[in-house]
Amino acid sequence: MLTSRLPNKVEPYRLAARAESLSGLMALDQFERLAAQVGEQTGDCQVWLDFGIDAQGRREIRGRLEAELQLPCRRCLEPLSQRVESEFLLGMVSSDALAAELPSTHEPVLVENEQLNLLEVVEDELILSLPQVVYHDEAHCRVSRDQLSSGEEFVENEPAPASPFEVLRRLKDKS
């Protein structure tokens, strides 16, 4: 079990040159963009990062994260505990031009002034790992499917015409 806290900023080129690994926790209440999307969170996100240089000389970060989030149910909007996990491969770049040169297997991460904001990197990965929709099991949700109807059911007053031209004939007769 991880118990140490990760720093908010690191020197990724130095870590990659030494092929170092970092693992630790980041408090979920630090992630403002995540909170704006799914609400305030408590607890920690577990993060494992391996810095290195691949065979082509690209500096990269192989990472994994796990967190237990409270996401709003799309039916009743009550919080629902959801485990979020992600594995990612990031290529370190210092400009957009270098990001365009990365292979499709790597996601670019911008390193400015030899510093990498780990807080933003982990928050980005958490946001990208969020499930599209989250629902309570229908038996446990406060809102039933019947309560979600958006209006009265469609009631067909007239039988469907036998011929597609029947509608035109009726309109012509009315004029």
C-alpha cells in the first residue's frame, strides 16, 4: 500500500536519465478541474510512474493510477462510488512541433523550464479515465425508469395509410 505523497512538480529529464520510478498518493481534493466536472472528491489517488528513455531516444513516462471516486448517477444525481483506473504512456516534449513527431502510442506531455507539473498530469489522466455515464443499479436508484419519461407516450390517432399517396389525397381533398 502506498503511503508517501508525490511532489506536485518534478524534473522529468533528470528522472528519465536515471530511469527512476515514483509511486505515491495525490489528494483528490487538489484536482479543481475534476471537481468542476464530477463534484468535490475526498481520499487519494494512487500513482505509479516509471521515467525512462526508449530505444529511439524519446524520454517517456509509463504510468498507472487508481482512485475511488464519487460520481453523480445520471438518473438521480446522487453520488455513486466508482473505481477509476488508467494506464498511460507519455512522451515528454518541450514544444507543439515535437509533440506532432511522437508516435500514436505516446500522448504528449509538455515540459516547461525542465519542470513537469505532476498534479496536472495526474488530473488529466483521471479526467480522461472517467466513465461516459454512471448509473446506480435500477433496483437501488431513487429514480425509476418510469419517472424519467419526458412527456406523454405517443398515441396514434389515425391508422397508418395503406398507400403513401393516401396522405396526399387527404390533403388535396381538404383544400
